Amino acid sequence: MGDGAMGTMLQTAGLEPGDAPERLNAENPEAVRSVHEAYLQAGSDVITTNTFGGNRRRLALHHAGDRVFEWNKAGAAVARRAAGAQDREVIIAGSVGPTGSLLQPVGDLHFDEAKNDFAEQCAALAEGGVDVILIETMSDLEEVRAAIEGARAVGDLPVFCTMTFDTHGRTMMGTSPEEAVQATVDFGVQAFGSNCGNGPGEMEEIAEKMIRACRGVPLIIQANAGVPRIEGDQVVYEAGPERMAEHARRCCDLGIRYIGGCCGTTPAHIRAMIEATKGSDGKGAEEG
Amino acid sequence: MSRNQELTEGIIRGDRENVVRLVREDLEAGHGPVLILNDGLIPGMEKLGDQFGRGEVFIPELMAAAKAMNAAMEILRPLLEASGVEPLGKVVMGTVKGDMHDIGKNLVCMLLRGAGFEVIDLGVNTSAEQFIEALENSGARILGMSALLTTTMNRMGAIIETIRRAPFGEEVRIMVGGAPLDEDFAAKIGANGYAKDAPLAVDRFKELHAALQP
């Protein structure tokens, strides 16, 4: 079982909306560590570093393009320290999110530039002690390829990848779950899956499609706790722990090996999801 | 296939080279720029927009078509202006303060330019004051605002309130968009329009523009 959302938890801990969450890895690592610890206490076997937007292009938007190495290494190290306090094995997944720009020919970003940015980030994550590189929330297979090649260029850590199928069951670039599995397995990922998107129901349909196409590669599912809606000035996610627990059980029965949460999920969700999948054997959840 | 159908097909396929060639040939053959635009190019964008709304095409196809459309407009714009056709109007666009996401906003900008709007794009991380300044300096009275994050979407209401307090604030027609938004949210924060995807946004901008005309 993986973990849940980081950014929204950090906001509760005082992250200014709009600031780079990765800054806290260096400037307030205790805040980051306490989020990791909350998920570890809930029972997560995999925790994900607070480095989603830690590539040079994105940090440059916060005038912090020169902090890539420092903030990613610190993000990996704080997760490693939180995990070290546990008396069980915990896997640290180094989060690598999209550049935020469209690659050529659709957009302007050159493949090699994207690859170099990803390589730089992955090198820092490896230096900080992550166990796997988790390329997340991708929409474009070219960008996935750039990220995988970037990761491979600087080390030999296992590479996992998730894409977001939020547009009529495809990514916003039009890639279907089946095409995505096919391509990323050919790129050589050790695990593939889907994260974010439009909530647990739609995610289960995506999971079924991926299972049929996965050729034995372990699959990852990290759904949002439903679609957010605004109540007063609060953002509310419609799927509570119970709904996510049911979702986890379904994914487990389908044969998904790595289940976690994305936007709107909390340690309470993860705890319920673990409870619901306990004792699943065989093709079920890899709880460790 | 007629010349106009060829143009329409060229737009749908995002075939910039062919679209530019056809437009030039049509102009040389004496066709008017208004007819080329209305009977050839715009139907292509409309058809593709419908396909996008149904999930039959995605961002790559839409971007390619928008690029072809904009290349054609580069040729037609001076001729349209010379023949007394006014530009459709000015729109100020930006992603709101605290939000650095601009793929969707850029797509809307491209489609608006293709549709004949003049777009003043303020980029990402735009404050209420920057929106007001751009509206003041450009004279534009249509504004488009984008947010991808639930946190920054929650600031749109305050930004709209600040804009409304500007001397011309009540005149401004404000469109909002972005993945976590919906119609109810847009109404609640006092926006004048919302669309769930980029081609629909262009339709709403056109309606807002038409309603502003005396």
C-alpha cells in the first residue's frame, strides 16, 4: 500500500498556496516529515517524496531553478529519515511530475531539454536515497520517454510510471490506458499505472483496461478521493475513507499490486484502504 | 470537394502548409477574405471543436488545427482590416495568482486568436492588480481567468471582487475555466461565463463579446 496526498496536507501545515511545496524540504523539513509519518502510522509501505514539481522548468517559475539538486536531495532524505524510524521495511518512491510544458511537435519543449531536466532531478533523488523513481501524472508518452531516459541516464534505480486518464477515459493528449501500458512496458518500466483523474469509479474502469493489456507488469493505482467541490471556502472531496476502502478492495481483486491515493486522500483514507485489503493473498495487494 | 471544403478539411487535419497554400490561391483567384474565413476556415474549427467535446480528438489535434488557423489568419488579418472588418475584440487572459499551469490557458489563447480576437496574454501567476492594469491599458472589457488547482481556484472569487471595484469593473465580462471548476462555482464567485473545454470557451467569449456591443 502506498500513501496519499502531500500538497494539501502541507497546506494545512502552513504552505502558502502558490509557493513551491519542494521549498519546505530544505526550509521546513519537519513539516514534510510529519506528513510522511502520518502515512507511515496509517500503514503505508511506500511513501512518496515531496518532489513532484521539482524539475528545473517548474522550479524556475518560482525563481528557484537553481535549487533543483538541493530540494530534491533534501526531499528524498527527509522521507528516508521518516522511514528509518520504522521497524519495518519502507520503500521510498522519488516523485517526478511533468514539466508543465508541451513537448514538440505539439508544443515548444525539445525532447533533450526535458530529458536533461528529468536526469538532473533523478540524480538528486538518487543521491538523497530513494529506492525507486516514480514518474507521475503524465499525459504525453513522449514526456514519459524523456523522463525514463533521463532517469536511466543517471542511475539504475527501478522506474515506475503513472499516467492520468482524465479526458473521456484517455489522457489529455489522447492516449488510452492500453496504449500507455504497451508503450511504457516497451520503454522498460518496472511498474506502470494510473493516478489522479476523476475519482475511484472511473479509475476502476481504467484498472480493468490496464490489467488486460499489462503483459505481467505490476500495476499501480492511485485515485483521487473523487472530484473536488467547493463548500463555503472549503474544498471537499466526495469519496471518504469508506468509499476508498471499497475501491482498494476492488483494485486488489483485479490484481493491482500497488494501491495508494492521490488528491484529497488522507492518512484516514489510507488506513481504511489497508484495513479493507488485509489478508488479500494471491494476485492481491502487495502489502510490502 | 469544393475549395471551401478543402480548406475546412485542411483545418481539421491541422495541415498548416495546405491551408496556407489554399488561402493564398483563393485570394489570387479573387475570393474575398471574409468568405474564405467564414465558409472555409471557421467551419473546420467548429467541427473539430465538436469532435474535441465528444472525446474523438484531443489536445494534439486541436493544437495543430489552431496553428493552421493562426497561419491563415496572419494572411487574412490585414486584408480583413483593409476591407473594414473590425477585429472581433480584445480579451485579457491569465492564470491566477499562485498558479503556474498554463497548458489549458494557452490553448484557449490560440483558439481565440484563430477566431479573430486580439489576445493580451498575461501568462501565469497573475494578480488582480495586473488584470486591472491590462484591462485599463488595452481598453479590453473581456477577461479570461484560469486555475488548475483547488487552492488557487478558491482565490478567483477574491480576484473578481477586486476587479469589480475598479472604476470600469462592473463593465468587465469575466470568463473562468480550469479542470476543477464548474458552472455552479463560476456563478457563485460572480463570473459572467464558464466553459468546460477550450472550444466551448471560445463560443462563450464570442457570446460575451456580442452582448457587449451597443
